[in-house]
Amino acid sequence: SHETLAGRTAVITGAASGMGAATALLLAARGARVALLARRADRLEEVAAKVTAEGGEALVVAADVTDQASVDAAAERVHTAYGEVDLVVNAAGVMLPNPVAEGRTDEWQRMLDTNVSGALRIIRAFTPDLVAAASAGRTADLVNISSIGAHIAFPNYAVYGATKAALSYLSASLRTELGPRDVRVTNIEPGLTDTELGSHIDNAELSGELDGMFDAMGSLSGDDIADLVAYTTSRPRHVNLRQLIVLPTRQA
Ligand code: NDP
């Protein structure tokens, strides 16, 4: 049987699809209340409907993590509805590969603003909650979804990899500030996972190359990542499973 997450209040970014949606569904099934953040309200409503159909509790909060005012408004809505949050999952992200020599500053900016600054905006909005929950003796978790791309260089994925290396570094640094205050920081670095992430690639050749990787080595599912988030966040509060690399078995 699984450890319960009853009594926990979670904020999950990127909850409209992929890993974030799967994580929201699983944390809710284990008893957590879940606030669902992403830009597409219609998709968040679908996730929320599934949560409530299974007897769980979900709050839809349409928000853009690249926009400070949007994050401020989202945090206010979460706090008004749920009060203090004790579990934060940063899963919002975009991956837009192209050769650096193409100079796609629009893509670079979107990735930096979503994957790095977006995560920081969420961390800023909810870290006081995590610290307060921990100091009151409750379990408090920050989970960042980074990538194996933080460690391994792939041609054409330089900027994406740099944003993920930054996020992994942030997780390690934050641990030095938050660990002594009993807030756990877990950094998850997945390999190839079957989600909508690759659907925004505008370079047909690179899109085809990614499809080829899925065909050659298979992939994880959003549910596989959700399973790890539910596992780490339900350990006893003095146990921090802090760094997880998870790849499909066939990924070299
Ligand atoms: P998806 O594209 O399915 O999910 C990404 C989510 O982020 C969507 O729900 C999207 O919703 C949300 N999002 C994107 N931009 C913003 C924004 N500006 N504000 C708020 N939400 C935003 O892909 P994954 O589930 O794969 O991605 C989850 C995380 O996993 C990402 O950080 C990704 O980098 C990482 N990852 C993915 C891997 C893979 O192979 N799939 C491997 C390693 C890491 P909306 O568009 O509605 O805003």
C-alpha cells in the first residue's frame, strides 16, 4: 500500500498536460488537494474534472509563469482558496531546439523565461509557505522537473540544456538554504518521455529526429514521473531523495 498524501496542499505548474497533469492526478488520488497551473484553462478543467470524478479536490488557476503579474494573481487565488501550500512541483517547461547559429532569440527568451525565471517566480511565490509549513512541523516539498539534458550535451539543444542545467543548479543551491529549515528539495531529471513537449518544435528535421529517438528507444510516460513525485513527497520528512535521474531503459 502507498503512503498517503492526505492533508497536503499542492501547487503543480504545467498541469495542463504531460508530467504535470499526471502528477496532479496521482497526488490527488493519494489525498492531496491540488492547484493546477498552466496557460490553457480548458485543459486544466479537464484534469480537474478527472480529479473530482475520483473524489479528489482540485483548483484550476490559469496562469503564465513568464508573467510576474499572472503569477502574483495565481498565488493570491491559491492562498484564498487553499491557504498555505506545502508541496510545489515546477513542471512547466518548453523545449525549442535549433542550431545556436540560427540565432533564434525568440526561442531562447521563451525557454529562459519559462524554464528558469518561471520556476523562480513560482519558488518566490510559495517558498514562504513551505518554510512556514516546515517550521510548524509539517512535511514541505519543492520538486523541480529538470532533465537529463542538464548533464548531457545534444546538438541543437544547447539553450534548452542550459536552462535545465540552471534549474538543476538552483535545486542544489536552494537545498543549502531550505534543507536546514526542513524543506525538502527534489530535483528530477527525466530522459525521453511521451508528452506534448516535442510538439512545439518548428524545425521539421529536428522534429523528425526526435520522433526517431522515440521509435528507437521507447519512452517513459507522464505517469512514470508522477509515480516518482508521489514517492519522494511521501517519505518521512527527514528523508530527502534529492536527485533522481530516470531514463527509459533503452536510452543510452
Ligand atoms: P508538456 O508540453 O506536455 O507539458 C508542459 C506543460 O507546461 C504544459 O502543461 C504547458 O501548459 C505548461 N507551460 C508551458 N509554458 C507555460 C507557461 N508560460 N506558463 C505556465 N505553464 C506553461 O511536456 P512535459 O510534461 O514533458 O514537460 C514537463 C517538464 O518536463 C518540462 O519542464 C520539460 O522540460 C521536462 N522534461 C521533459 C522531458 C520529455 O522527454 N518530455 C524530458 C526531460 C524533462 P500550457 O501550454 O497550457 O501553459
